[in-house]
Amino acid sequence: MTDDAGDDRHRFSEGAGFDDPYDEFDLDPPELDVDPGKVDPVDSRAIADLLDERQLTNEDIEAEEVLDVGLNYMQINRFEQATETFERAARFTEDDRLAQEAWTNKGVAHAELEEWDEAIGAYREALNIVEQTEIETTEDETSNTRSASEHAATAESNLAFALWEYGETAQALEHAERAVERDPRFGEGWYNRAFFLQERGLSEEALRCIDNAIRLGMRSSQVLEEKARILEDLGEHEEAERVADEAEERREEAEQQLIDDQQETRLDE
């Protein structure tokens, strides 16, 4: 891996960055609404106990509820419990879409633990479901195919990151390419592909990919910094400086927004 790959300013996206939060971790089921008179709402240990109680203890439990437990383990950084819960949800359900989502999130949890081999295995399980569904689905069942493929681009992109961290750089680029083939409007996939191409010295192709990401709405400071780096390597120094200045402006705006949000929260309290 190059030194740049270890620089947080130019990291391949793990699917949890940029301007918007990763939607899969934004769920907050009513089961976690605790009585503040009995439990400190910020006590992650108490929340973990509630989640443990919701683990699979009843044959009639819905797999989607188990998936919700895993998502909430992620919110409180209990990644080991999350991996076990996501696998349970994946194996418990007969819904291909839900199973694929569970395997994809299991891979994310392993990645948080830097367990790259396990993350790779989970992402491959998610993609195997897509490929098997595509083989078995008839022309009259295209909606089922779309449902099962819902998280395919994310799984491909996350698999690329895990392979990169595992040292399989050639395979990483291959899966980054597959991510945008599965969903050409997946902006984060274009950014990730640009990152890998740039790391291999293919700056012209990287510029085309990152411009696609920007056209799809990705204009964060992280993305613009990467574009500036690519332009520098292409000798476009004046344009690189302009883009770098815009990236700095966007970072300052984001920092100010964070300060404003924190002040607003204190006032509400």
C-alpha cells in the first residue's frame, strides 16, 4: 500500500463518509426507547443489555427484528455482537433482500474491527445471493431481482475496500469497477474507483471517474481534495489549486455547521 493510502485525507471510502450518514445505521426502533428515570439514555451498557434481551430467543421472532438489533449494536460500537447478530439474521430469513443486507452489514462490522478476511467473506456471501437470484429469476420476476440486488453496489464497493486493506489490490480495482457497473449512478462507487486508479498511477482515467462522482452530487471536501491530487499528478497545477481552495472552503463550512448544530443542541437542552 502506498503512503497516500494511509492518509485519511485521501482514503478509499468505506461507505460511511461524505456528506450524508450511512442510512443503514440510522434506525432507532421503539424497543430502545428507555425510561430516562430508570436508565441513563447515554449508557451504552444499558442499551447493550436491552439488545441482548432482544436476541433470538423465540422461534417466532422476525428476521428483520434481528437485523435491527445488529444495526443498533453498530450504533453503540458493539461490533462483535453485531457480526453475530447479522449472521443470525442472514441465516434465519428466507428473504433474499434481507439476507443480502444482513451479510453486507456483517462485512461492515468486521471492517470496523479490521477483520478483513471475515469482511471479505461476508461481502462475497451478499454478492452470491445476488448472482444466484439473477440466475434463477425469470423475465416475469424482474422485480424480485431488483429487490435482491438492492445492496449489490455497496457490497461490491465495500468488498473492494476490504480487499485493498488485505493487500489484494488488483482484485480491489476489479470490484470497484463492478460496483459502478451494477449501479452507474452510485457516486461513491465512482469516487472509490477514482481512488484505486490514482493509486495505480492511472490519473487520466481517475479524473474521469471522480468527475462522474461530482456530477452525481458528491462535492464534499474529501472528494474535491482527491480531485486536486489527481490534477496535480496530471500537471494541471492552476486547476488543482482552484479545486483545493474549494475543498478548504467546504471543510470550513462543514466545521461551522457542526459548531452551530452543537450550540443549537445545548440551547434545546
